[in-house]
Amino acid sequence: MWKQVRILLLLLILLFVAVRAWQDRSGATSWKSPLWVGLFPIPADDSPVTARYVAALTREDFLDIEAFFAAQAPRFGRNVDQPVRIELYPPSTQLPPVLEPDTGPLGVAWWSLKLRWFAAHAATGGAVPPRIRLFVLYHDPQRLPALPDSHGMQKGLVGVVQVFADRALAGSNDVVIAHELLHTLGATDKYALGSGAPIFPQGFADPDAHPLYPQAQAEIMAGRRPLSPTEFEMPSSLRDAMVGPATAAEIRWTSH
């Protein structure tokens, strides 16, 4: 009898989590009002360079992300004045849970639960609680030439974004932030996992271009601008990126 009760309770909890996840995603992709996105900057190392960079950040440093979504949404019939509203929250020194490389499915699930718990208890400094929470970890490029992987989760509407504490790289940081934000809304990667090469045609900004290479822009979920069949580069800013039809459908900007 007790075993049956425990199974019933577990099923009810799973049902509650599933319904809550559906409600979160449905609300986030309704596009009837601005989507409130909270950025939580965190120094990922003890470098004075990183500390100074994070301390000097303002909301204005991220307005290009808002402008990107405002420019892209009307292309798919979404005429919201401000699809995305970025709010910068106070810096923190508390790091989110780490997802180790080659973690198995059970480990990923456990990390996901810990991250969602971490996000739910992140201080907002008295501001309006955001619908999506992105923890942006800044690294001194002199100490870490290559960044760890970033992660955006649709379940929980939360992400961990790895970027550089360097003004010269602020534009490419915006590309990474926008990419992970779109992951939380259900967008999938449009590049080959092994090579990072954009997948044709959904990973190309203009798959009908003649000649096909070089592409003028990068599809945001491909993350790279194809220069040739074997060459591709990271866009330097969101002005060199766009949302493709496949991504637009995934985030409910279109019905197909």
C-alpha cells in the first residue's frame, strides 16, 4: 500500500513539473508582451581585469541584444514593439553548478535540477523577477584563451553563458548570449557537433544565395558565418547575424 502511495506521489510531482514547464514555455513564447530576460553577471575567475569589467557593466551594454530581436521579429510577422527586455541584475560571486564534460544523462539531469534550484534562489536586487535567467560568467582572456561550453535550458528557462571580460569582444559576447537565450525558448543548434560547421540549409542565413559562399550573415543558432564549404567564422556582433525560418518556427514566431 505504501509503495503505491509513493508511486502516486511521484507521478503527481512529475505531472506538476511537466505542466509547469509547459506553462513556462507557453508564456515565454506568446510574444504578446516583452519577454523579460534577467542577466546575472558573475566573475568566473579572481582576475582584477574580470572584476573591473563586471563592476563597470550597465544595462546599456546589452541594448544590441534587444535591438536584434526587435529587428528580427517583424520579419516573421511578430510586430511587438519590444520582443525582449534585458535587465541587468547586481553582480554575484556565487558560481552556478558546473556541468563537467562527458557527463552522462543522469548527471546532466541532476545538474539541471541543481541549476534550476540555483536560479530560483538568485537575488534580483528588488527588481521585477525575470521570466528567463541567464548567468553570464566572465573570464579574463589572458588566463583562459578558450571558453567552456555555454548552456541554455528550455526546462526552467535558465542558462549559463561563458564570455570574455574584454570590451573588444562585447559584440561576440552578445551573439553568445542571444544564442543561449534562444535555446531557453526551444531553438536548437544549427551546426554539426563535431566540426561546428553550419548545417545546410537551416544553418545558412541565405541558403538560396548565388554564389552560396561567402554568406553575408550568420544564422544565430548556427553561430558561424560560412565562408566556404570548409571555412566559417564567428560573427563579431549581432549586426552580422539573423534568425532563420527554422529557428523562428521553434520559438513560435511562425507556425511552420
